[in-house]
Amino acid sequence: MVSFSLRHLSDLVNGEWSGEPDIKIEGIAPLDRANDKKITFLFDPRYIKYLADTKAAAVVINKEHAASCPVNFIVVSDPYVAYAIISKSFDNTPISARNVHPSAVIDDSVKLGENVSIGPNTSVYSGVTIGDNVVIGANCVIRENVTLGDSCCLHDSISIYHSCVLGNNVSVHSGVVIGADGFGIAKSEGRWLKISQLGSVTIHDDVEIGANTTIDRGAIDDTVIHQGVKLDNQIQIGHNVSIGSNTAIAGCTGIAGSAKIGKDCLIGGRVGISGHNTITDNVTLIAFAGVRGSIKKPGVYSGGIGCMEHKKWNKIEARIKRLDSYIKKLKKLEQKIQVEEENDTNDAD
Amino acid sequence: MVSFSLRHLSDLVNGEWSGEPDIKIEGIAPLDRANDKKITFLFDPRYIKYLADTKAAAVVINKEHAASCPVNFIVVSDPYVAYAIISKSFDNTPISARNVHPSAVIDDSVKLGENVSIGPNTSVYSGVTIGDNVVIGANCVIRENVTLGDSCCLHDSISIYHSCVLGNNVSVHSGVVIGADGFGIAKSEGRWLKISQLGSVTIHDDVEIGANTTIDRGAIDDTVIHQGVKLDNQIQIGHNVSIGSNTAIAGCTGIAGSAKIGKDCLIGGRVGISGHNTITDNVTLIAFAGVRGSIKKPGVYSGGIGCMEHKKWNKIEARIKRLDSYIKKLKKLEQKIQVEEENDTNDAD
Amino acid sequence: MVSFSLRHLSDLVNGEWSGEPDIKIEGIAPLDRANDKKITFLFDPRYIKYLADTKAAAVVINKEHAASCPVNFIVVSDPYVAYAIISKSFDNTPISARNVHPSAVIDDSVKLGENVSIGPNTSVYSGVTIGDNVVIGANCVIRENVTLGDSCCLHDSISIYHSCVLGNNVSVHSGVVIGADGFGIAKSEGRWLKISQLGSVTIHDDVEIGANTTIDRGAIDDTVIHQGVKLDNQIQIGHNVSIGSNTAIAGCTGIAGSAKIGKDCLIGGRVGISGHNTITDNVTLIAFAGVRGSIKKPGVYSGGIGCMEHKKWNKIEARIKRLDSYIKKLKKLEQKIQVEEENDTNDAD
């Protein structure tokens, strides 16, 4: 079992340790359930109440709360960031063999970098370029002329269509489809004609893509995912969408064709963004929001009504559906009262 | 062609048959379209009107309606449950060969149970344990140290990440991804750091998982799906979610990280549940509901407004967006009238 | 590099060219960024402003705007349809080898048409029939007794369950699952029993299915997708759904079991349609709509509230949740005023 000293972990996060520097830490646990082999992190205010009774080996904590910590601790400015860094030390995901599995089907023209791993039953087509230290899992399909930068990690059962370009350090989870045709059709004499999707997908460095997410190729230009974008599972990104750097998007969100999302946005789960809209930088969209127009001002936006008891909601929904007539009544009442008031005033004259 | 006598099917569901016990039944059809080789089931009140004219070989029916049945019948207390049982008799899904296909890539360390079927081009990595009577289809990827209990059925193109545990009799449809990384990121100096997802996924006995559904591994603890849970297609389950036993969830529903769902819940299609919320046992969520807080009382909940004519809805949406000012007007009017009334009363004094 | 003369492209779309018929055109670009090797199309009114300054080799344009075009042009009645036709000429998607890859696992009983292409590590099970000119990519799984008509194109990592039938010219993108079990369960003594899904999926000619879309098999009858239907990515289609010919559905839409969708419908992204509802022909559903009942009249329908600033929305949501009591107040006020008026009138008598 892997273990690290308190001092080692403290150095890793540029923290200041307090207590026994040589105590061995074997893993991570929540504050309320950590034992004396586990390190824990206090970043969620809901957990402060567990601090006094924690049995953890050590707590990573900010200055403010360190004073009340009953066990070893490491003071850092941001315990959540420290959690990210230390979690990596305890990651025991098995390492893939650094070879090409004999069952993989690799075209002779493929350019393989150094130290590449390709799993069983993966196919890599002609003209593909793969950078150094790339890991590709089992049952992936990398179509013609795709480029993968250095240190990319593709899990299993991933499909990348021809000519897509992934930068360095792009991580792709299982079931992802990159570069399928955008949804472009034109109606002619009652039938749909397909619009050939001539663009591709460009994904910049440090992007992570969650399981079963789909990113369509562009109609003319490319669909572009900029550096540091983080996509959760089952996200749908339409053709010619652009997503600005370091924007993070939670699961089940759908972004329709040609929408432009700014950088440093936070987009919640199950958000829908209609086509051709522009979202500026630094916009936060709360889960379940539906975006029907462009958003030009940074800020927090939402929509959608949280659920309530069905019977009560039924009544309210019925009210909403007659809202127009209610407001008209309200306005009539307002007018009437104003008229009466004026009459009263006139009478008083 | 498979066929069963009325008596046989009646015995299967502990029913009481009436009519010709030896009549041969070759399949199932709806009440209004069944011919004299087909059995049918009356459980949906909308179909009662077809009973009088049915041409079916037999009807599975409750006591109340049996009297008006013009053909053979089987009386049971719950015809829908009888439908489930009898449908299995007519299931002609081809049986997989009970062997390991030569193209499958099975690590030497894998522990295979008795009577296991593994399809072509499936990869099973080191340390995996597979129970008896397990069927795994084609092109699946079972990563390191996964455990599959007895009688699991994995269809095709399924990806299971390392160390996930499936109990007995778990059924997984094609395109499912189990154990991909949860969506955990921390921002440091304007860039996202990944939080390693150290937990796994535990799926208990008798769970069924629909096509292209994704279940993420936990950040520290496991994501847990309890016994008898039934998941439809394209459901997204975030890290550290727990779903209580016998809860059923319809397609396209998304459950964000660390949400806890109780047992015996019924969750409709396209429901969204925000992270860290707790839903108690026996909660029904109507399709399209958005859950933004915890639900502590069993019952039926909903949200979301059914669609209507676009022009009309446009007006109503505009009204909703000004609702705050309308309600303020309403309150002002109320006050004004009250004041007037008080004045009137005072006048009358 | 492929190139075409203006005259050639004009003939292709039955247009009338104006300018230099022999000019060589090498690709397509947007009006504002096209250079003198590119053809462009004016169909979006938002782009009219770029016409005067375009540097394109030629513009495909309607009669009305042709007069103000500063470069070569082709006059057509519908430039968007012309775009679809001409885009195909510039499609450089690599052509698959017309053979069966040696790593594909094809059962001896499979009937292969002429000129069929099957990619690496694809499995085709017993009893399958494949028409002429069919292309199947890598890592697909075609289960027992499936029928594929002529000229079907299956991309990669597709899973088709047993006995499904695809017509001619059906195009299926990667990650699609066709024919998984519909979500049918019946509760008996607190536990779910599975209802075997005995139907299949029938897909008619000229259907296109986007990446990671799922179409479930029917419970008794088939799920049916009629001719010319176009489905975008990540759509979920429940068991026994029927979709009428030439209906187009955008991404992330979910259609629950037994819903019947008419022909020539346009269904936006992330629409939800509850089970057993009927949507008539020629219905347009705007993105994000939730359909809870049948729609019997052609027209445009919508629902759902576009997002707004979170703080403002929070207030409005709170108002909505109390809407019932507000409306009651409004009605009381109305009554009171009416009573007062009547009293006034009485007084005046």
C-alpha cells in the first residue's frame, strides 16, 4: 500500500504542517469518517461541525480553522486545491502497458510517437499522427488523418472521425464520439437533403471529455474546444460551436450548432443553449437553465422552476397557463381604481 | 415456433383459467389486434372498450372484468405482473454460445466462473473475477480488478473501468460506461486541476442498466446502486451518488454528484437532480422535473410547464418574466383598497 | 485538391451562372471570409451585410439579391438547398476499402450483398442479411437476424440488437444503440419483474441517426422510424414509439414509450415527450419544450422559460410558487370592487 509522510504531502501543496511530520498517511477520507491512517480536507462549510471530533491522521485546512483542529494539520490557502494535488498521489489507477497490443489494427502510415500505448482491438487508420506518451485504450477507432498531441489519454470504446485534431494532454473517457457529422439538412420538395459536414473538430491542450459525450464536426469551419475546457458526461456539442478556454460544463448539457461560449464560464448540468447564441466570458449558468438568446454581460443566470408537490404544482401550472388573462384583469382593476380615485378627487374639488 | 397451452400459462401465473385448457398459444398481442393464436392482457383501462370484440385466444384479466370476457381467460389479481411473467416464456432472444470467443483478449489472471460466455473482441484485464453463468457480449472492455457476480448479462460495447463491483444478476445494455471519472475539478490560478477519483462503483444484485447510461466512480467513497434498481437509457449518474433499492428511473434523467436517492422511488424521464440533495424513500418525480433541494416527505412531485401554442406561450413567458412587478402592483392595489375601506369605515363612524 | 468550374456547380443545382464560367472553385467558405478560390451561399439574412465586400469566387444567391452581388454568382430559387447539393461535391471523407477486414468476425450464415465493406473487429452474427454497397465501420456489433438494406452506412462502435431491420440508405453514426430492451417493468411484492421486450426496431429508407442515439426495441410490436426521418445526437427513443416520415429531431430529445410522432414534424433540441402521447403531422416543437399531452393541431408549440439573471429569477420563481394565492387575492379584489361598484350603483338609485 502506498503511503506518504505528512511532511511530504505538506511540501507537495506548499503548506505549513503542524504535528508529527513523519506520520504515515495511506489515503483520503471524509472528515467525519477518516481514521488515523487517512488525511482529510476541510473546504466545505457544512463539514466544520465534524472538525472537533475528527479521528483523521491530519486535516488540510485554512488558517482560520486551523486553531480549532484537534489533530495534525497542514495549513494552506485553498484546501480544495490541495485536495486536487494530494488526490493524485493516492490515485492507483492501473498503468497501461507501454506497447501496441498485437490485436490492434494500425495502418502502416501511422506516425507513432515515443512511449505510446495502444490497447486491444483498437483501430488506427491511415495518416494518423500520435504524439509521445499517448495512451489509447481498447476498442477505440481513430479514423484517417487524426492528430493526437503528446500525453493524450483515450480510455476505451472511443470513436474519433477523420481529420480531427487533439492537442497535448487531452483526456477522453469511454464512449465519447468526436467528429460525427453535424446536424445539417435542407428540405427540398418535401424531403431532406444532407449538408455534407466539411469542417472538423479542433480540441486544444488540457481538455478533458466525459463519458459518452459527443462533439460534432463543423459544417465548413471546425468546431473548437479551447485550452483547459472540462466537459462532464453525456454533453452534446453541435457543429461549429466554440467553447472558450477553461470553461467547465456539467453533465447532460446540450449546446446547439454555432453557439459561441466564452472563457471561464461555469455551465451547470442539463443546461440547454440554443443555436447561434453567444455567451460572453465569465458567465455562470445554473443547472437546468435554457438559454434562448445571447448573454452579453458576465454574471450568474438561471431559469427553470424547482419541483414541488405535484398537486400543488398542477394548480400553479394551470394558473401560469392563464397568466395572460389574469394580468389583463389586474391591469383593468388598476385602471378602474385609478379612475375612481380621479373621480373622488374631482368630487372633492 | 414455441407454443404453450392455456393451462400451462395459467399455472405459471397462479391464475384460474376458464375455457379450453389445451388451446395452443403462440405469442402475445394487444387486445384489439390479437388473433386466435395470441394471448393478451387487460391492465390498461383505456383498453376495456376492446374487450367485447377481442379475437384473442385468451385474455389475462382480473376478476372484475372476467365476467364480460367473450373468449378464454385467465383470472389473476394483477394482469400486468402476469404479463411480465408470461412475456418471458415468449422471449426468443438468441442464446449466446457458452464459450470464450477466440478473439477475446483475456488476461491470464482472470478468474472465470462456470459456464461463462465472452463474445468476440472483448477485453478482460488482469485481476478480474467473473462469476458463474455470466454472459458478456462483443467489444466490451472490462478493466483491471473488476468483479462480476453470478448470472450477470453484459450486452455489447460496454466499458467498465477498474475495480468496479457488480453483484449477481446485473444486466447491462450496450454502450454503458461504468466507473469513468467523476467530474471533480478545482481552480488554481485560473486553471483547472483534476481531482483524482479514488472511489469506485458498487452495483448490487438484480440491477438493470439501459443503453448508453453512464455511472461515474466516486471521488473518495464509491458510487452505489442498490439492489433491484432499474435504470433506463441515457441516464447520467454522478460520483458518489447513492440510489436506494428498487428505485426505477426513466430515460435521460441526470443525477448530479453526491445526491442520495431513497428506495422505492419512481423517477420519470428527463428529470434533473442537483448535487448533494437527498430524496427520501417512496418519492415519485414526474417527468421533466428539476430538483434543486432535498425532498424529505414521500409523495408525488413535479415541476416544469407542459408546452402550448408558441405564440400564446411567448406572451405568457413575457408575463412571467415581469411577474415580480405585477405582484407588487397587486399588493399595492390591495393596500389601497384596504385603506379606502378603512377610510369608508371611519367615515361611517 | 478537388476543384470544379462555376459552370459545373451551376449545372449541378440547375442554376443560372453569371460571370466567368471556367473559374476554378476549390471549396466552400462563409460569405465574410471566402477568398477567390471559394464559393459561398447567401441564405441567412444576417449575412446580407457582407455581400457588398465579399471576396468570394462566386456566390450562390436568389434572384432578389443577385443584382447587388459584386462577384460571380449562381442564381437559384433556394440557396440553402444548393448549399446541400454543392457541399457533397467537396466532401473529402475518406472512402472505406470495399472488403471485409480479416479481423472482422462474420458468421458463416451471413448473407453479404455486393461491394460490402466491413471494418476491423466488427462482429456480424448468424442470420444477418446485408444489402449491396453497405459500409460498416470498425468495432460494430450486428446481432442475430438483423437486416440491413442496400447502401446503408454504419460508422464505428455501433450496436444493433437481434432481429432489427434497417431499410436502404440508412446512415448510423458512432455509438448508436438500436434495439436494446425497452424499459418495461412490473412491480410484484415490492420487487421489479422485467417485461421481456418481444418486438424489434424497424427503420425505413433514408433515415440518418446521430452519434450515441438510442432506439429501443418494442415490447410487443416494433418501434418504427419511417422514411426520411433525421435524428441528431443523443436522442432517446422509447419502445413502441413511431416517428412519421421526414420528421427531423434535434439533439438530446427524449421520446418516451408508445408516443406517436407524425410526419414532417420539426422537433427542437432537448425536447421531452411523455409516453403514449400522439403528435399530429406538421408540428414544430421549439427547443426545451416538455410535451405532457397529445397535440392534435399542426402548428408551433413551445414551453420552458429562457434563463435570466439568477437573482431576478430567484424572486420570480418564488412568486411563481405562490402564484395560486396571488391569483386568489386578485379574484377577491375583483369581487370586492365589483361589490363596491354595485353598492355605488345602488346608492345612486
